[in-house]
Amino acid sequence: MTTPTVRLLEAQVADAGRFRQALTPAEKARAGRYRQAADRDRSTVSSGLLRQAAGGGVGRFCRRCGKLGDHGQPVPLDGDGRRVAGMSLSAAHSDRAVLVAACSHALVGIDLEALALAKGWSGADREAFDQVALSDHERESLAVLSTECADGARLRAWVRKEAVLKATGLGLAVPPRGLEFSDAAPDAGAAGAVLRSWPAELDPFCSGPVAVVDFAPRAPGYVAAVAVLGASRCAIVPEAVSDPIPLASNPIPLPLEAL
Ligand SMILES: CC(C)(COP(=O)(O)OP(=O)(O)OC[C@H]1O[C@@H](n2cnc3c(N)ncnc32)[C@H](O)[C@@H]1OP(=O)(O)O)[C@@H](O)C(=O)NCCC(=O)NCCS
């Protein structure tokens, strides 16, 4: 298989004003479900980046419900509201940064976390995080690290897991502690991490190769990862963010009561 290209779009929550005027009614409604202004801005920027990545309308597909609707993985739509085959999208936001990934002919997932998230953690917070997120082996490997290094390792493990789970479309409905990685050899020329075990429900997605690549977003102070299913490596290509092109309306109306 040729190496898939992942187009990467990055913007700051502070850029929300640039995207707000071009939101469709459905995108406005999506942002409006949040009570905090910062969360509304995050959603606004995410919608703007997704629209650029898709080159048109964006819907949501829930793999659990098996329906195109108002929740789940973002998917590109044609003008009639039908899913565009082939292209996969993923979005992530944390603190002030928003990332969107797009990949043709392979399922992609992306995640990022602000390193500052761990600054306020107590021992009990770390214990609770580890129980949800880490396998026994991963927990043992943290024991030899300083608190700061262990927190960095926790967040790196988390973004890798969430990137894979978003690529599958199942998200955190699958317990993340069931995924484990080993670091790829630095000279392997392959992805940054190798997925070496996963819960059985991920077999349909993860039995072939899975490229998991750590990368540093342009904004300092974050860890991030991209996952591509069915590929052993991928090329991440940053794309300039352009001003949004207004769409008259979203191709499918989102049912507001379900937001
Ligand atoms: C996807 C998920 C991991 C996101 O976690 P988070 O830390 O809150 O948020 P992040 O910033 O990392 O990611 C948010 C993005 O994830 C994407 N997303 C939501 N659900 C998704 C899914 N099932 N698969 C892939 N991506 C998903 C969205 O694009 C969202 O951004 P947007 O609202 O701006 O479009 C989490 O919300 C989740 O697991 N949801 C699915 C749970 C589920 O399946 N429930 C059953 C429903 S019937």
C-alpha cells in the first residue's frame, strides 16, 4: 500500500471570530449547545476546519447507531446530504488548540491534550486516570519515572489511544486501557508507535497494520497523535487554514432536540 497522506489543519480557539460568520445554522446550533463561551468557540473553530478539510458539508456518523445524524465521527457530505465515500475526517480540541485531520482511502483519528492538564493533578486524580486509561503493564512502567515524566507519558499514551479509537468511530465506548503500544525502532522509518494489543471488539479495525504517529502541534505545550487504520506508516502534511466559504445550509438538518 502507498503511504497515506494525512492533511493536518490547526487553529487556535482565539481564531473563532474568523469562522463564526460562515457557520451554517446546524453548525451554529452545534456550537450553541455549550454553556461556556470557550467551548462554543472551540466548536466554531472545529466546524470551520472540518468544512475546509471536507471541501463541503460535514455530518456525523455514529458507528454504534449505524446512522448519519448529529453525533459520532465527522464525515464529509455531498450537496444532497449523502456521505462522500473514501474521505475520512477527525477532530480534536484541548485548551486553546483545535486540530483536524483528513485522509483519503483510510480511516484516520486524531487527538491532542494540553500538558498543562496534568499540572493540577493530585495523587487520587492520577490513580483514577490510570485505572481508566492504562493497562497493568503501562502502569508498572510509570513507576520508575519522575512525576513530571510519568504525567507526560500518561498524556502521550492517552492521545495515541484516543486517536485509534476515533479512527474506528467507536470512541471511548471502548475502554482505552485495553489498547497497548510499543515504541517503533527509531530507524524503522515507520510510525512512532506500534499497536500491540487491543480489545476484541477492535479486531475488525486493528487486525491489519495501524500507523500511530506522535507529533508536536505548532502551538507549544501539547502532545498529539494521529492514527491511520490499515497502514503501517503515514505522512502528515500541514495545510494552511483559509477563510471559510459560506454554505447556504448544511446538507442535512441536525435534530436540535438530540444535541
Ligand atoms: C469521541 C470522543 C473520544 C471525544 O472525546 P473528547 O475528549 O470529549 O473530545 P476531543 O476534543 O478529543 O474530540 C472531539 C471530537 O471528536 C469527534 N467525535 C465525536 N464522536 C466521535 C466518534 N464516535 N468517533 C470519532 N470521532 C468522534 C468529533 O468530531 C468531536 O469534535 P466536534 O464536536 O468539534 O466535531 C468521545 O466523545 C466519545 O468517545 N464519544 C463517543 C461515545 C459513544 O460512542 N457513545 C455512544 C453513542 S450512541
